[in-house]
Amino acid sequence: MKLVWFRNDLRLADNPALRHACAGDEPVAALFIISPTQWQQHKMAPIRQRFMLAQVNELGRELAALGIPLHLLRVETFAEVPAALADLCRELGVTQLYANQAIEIDEQRRDHTVTAALAEQAVSCHWFNGCCVLPPGRVLTGSGEMFKVFTPFSRAWLKALDEDGFVIHRAPTPRGEPLPWQPLAERAWVDEALGELTVDPRWPVGEAEALRRLNIFLEQAVLDYGETRDFPAIAGTSVLSPYLAAGIISPRQCVAALQQRLGYRPQSKAQPGFVWLNELIWREFYRHLLLLIPTLSMNRPFKPETAALPWSWDPDAFAAWCEGRTGYPIVDAAMRCLNTTGWMHNRLRMIVASFLTKDLHIHWRLGEDYFMSRLIDGDLAANNGGWQWAAGTGADAAPYFRVFNPTTQGQRFDPQGEFIRTWVTELADIPAAYVHQPHDWLRLKRRQDYPAPMVDHAIARVRAIEMFRSLEK
């Protein structure tokens, strides 16, 4: 028997491990491992856990319809996985394990141990690239090293894709009579481990839903994406990140759909659709970095010298940022949106990350962890890459003195304050002319229901630059 181990690839279509396992007539079974303790250690957001398990339930139903049983194991930590997996393989008579490659260091170590443990009982392991368009290690400099700046990586990635092409794997055909499927909500041990498996109606699961969102975006918004993507009050983004993070849709499917929509693959900013494709390439960049530079999974900065920065760990200031009470409306609106919905617009992620690190001078690791604990699309590679980019410690060609001004960012990207008034209810009635700097207007109205700015941005900016300049001495 062949066993397919699903992880962050919870789909039937374009799943290389599943496709290869289903080649031939040998029986196929599937597996998903629930690891509550490990997920907590990795700061996995409860909303992301529920979203993922709702998709596991959908996947189990679809696999059962194909005659493929999905087995569930509860294994608290990665350290216990090899033994539990070996036991299951003995029980089922498994001779071959199929899975898509993990890129995080803890997951890689787990998989190496699994390979060794299963080899002792003559079970061979087959690993595939299911998380990237191009496998990590394919896009390297002329000297065989990983690119440290995005733009040359993007050019090299496009060239490599032209040379290699890519294949979209079809979903498998039925392999026998349909099987019964017991929903996760009916399994007491699942509820005991994770609580009630309620699904947020804002985030319906299923491959069909992911493709629906992709197609709507490509039909309605992709051509204007470069102009609208930075405005949180506008529905200008694909909102596919939760589906990509859980592997409900693959990046290859996204690239293929874009090509089909446009009739070509864009190669430069001058071509419609390129700005969105470039965002997919950013995703690839961070994933390639994470696999090829394991220390990024270990709370270490990409630029080693920045480990000496005198970051603050002020718990009160951090709590104010987390709760959206900094006195800067765009920052507070973004954080309150995250805390309520489990998602944040990408421009807002940059603004709030810059504020935490460059205005409050708080260590980027605290922000990275907080995002992971709240985001439905929490993904270590993208989250770490984004936070280090904002903090000035990551793979970025821009100088360290890039510091976002939260007031002018709000004025530029939420000019009428629509997004701010949606989430900062204290400012719901404020005129647009005052929404980004509301404090004079509030004083005139004798209101004290919104906090004063917790820092002076101009002074905080100078301090941030001094922190980095001190490394040069």
C-alpha cells in the first residue's frame, strides 16, 4: 500500500505527492496528523487551526468519494511523529510514503527522522515540490548562492520558469467504490484537542471556493491591481493568502490561471498582470530563502550584524500596539481588523510592522509571533520575510533609514478614512479632514475616548536611524 501524508497541501488538484502515489493500481490511503501542542509552540492562530481542519474535513470527504481513506492521527509534537507513523505503516501494510516537501527547519528535521525510521521497516519515502512554482535551489546566482535581494531573484526566476515550464497535476480519478467519511465535528478526540470546530463564514473552505476567488480576481481586479492593491478600503487584492497558506490552491495554479486570463505570461512592469505575478514571486523568494538559510527559522536575522541592535521589549507599549490603541488611526484600525477577522491587508502589515520596529523600537520577533498567533494565513516564510523587511534586518536592498510615517501612509492609502472609521469606532463620526490627525478635533469636542499618540514619530524615526548607525561604529 501507498500512503500520502498531507500537510500544508490540502488539495486534490496539482498535488504532486498525491498524483504520483495514485500512479498504478496499488491501493492508496491518506494521512493527516493533528499536533495541538506543536501548533501552540509554533504560535499557530486558532482561526488558522480551525480553517485548516475544516479543509481537512472537506478533503477527507472528497478522498472518500474517490475510494481513498483519510486516516487521522493525533500526535502532540513532531518528536513523536516518526514512531506514530511507523506504527501506522505497519498496521496498514504501507511500503511507500508520499509527501510534499516542507521548508521550515523543525518540519525538515521531522521529515529526515521519519525517512530514517521508516527505512528500518523497508518503507521508502518520496518527497516532492508542492509549495513553490520552482523548487527551492533552482534559482541561484551564477556562483551557486541564494539571491539576497529580490529584484535579481525575480528576473532569474522568470528566466528559469521560461526554461523549465511547469505542469499542473490533475486530481486523481476514483480508485474504487466510495467510502464512508465521519466528519471531524463528530470525533470527540478532535474537539477535545482543539475546541469547537466552528468555521468563520468569512473564510469558506474548499478548492472550489479558492478557484472561485481566483477567477473573480482575475476577471475583475488583476488589470488594476497595481493601482488598487495598496488601498485597504478597496477590494483590490485576491484575498487568496489563507488558501495558499493551507495549500488549498497552489501557486502553480495561480500562475497558470493568470496566463490563461491574459494569453501570455507577463515579464515586466510594463505588462498588465505583472504586479500580481511579482507578488507570487515574492512568496517564492521568501520560501526559497527559508529552506536555503535555516537560521531564518531560528529567530535569527538575515543580516547577522543586526542581532546587536538594542531592541526594546516594553510590554506595555507592545500591548498598546497589539490592541490598536497607539493613537495613530491607521495603525489602530489595522490591528483591530486583524484581531477581529484574522486577516490584514498587505500595505497595512507594512505600516504596523514599521511602527512597531521603527517608532516603538520593539523587537521584530514579538511582532512576528503576534501575527502568527492571529493570522488565518500565517506562513512562516512570508511572515518572517515581511517582518525582517520592515525591521531592516532582512533581505532587502533598501537602506535602513526607510521608516514609514504612519500619518502620511494613512493619508495616502486611506484618504477619506473609510477603513479607519470602519475599525476605530471612536472616530466613526469624525470629518475626513481630521481622521488621520484627530486629536485637535477631539479636544474641541471635549472627547477623550481615543488615545493620544504614544510616541512622536519624528523623534522616534531619528532614534531608529541612530540604532542602525551605531552598528557601523
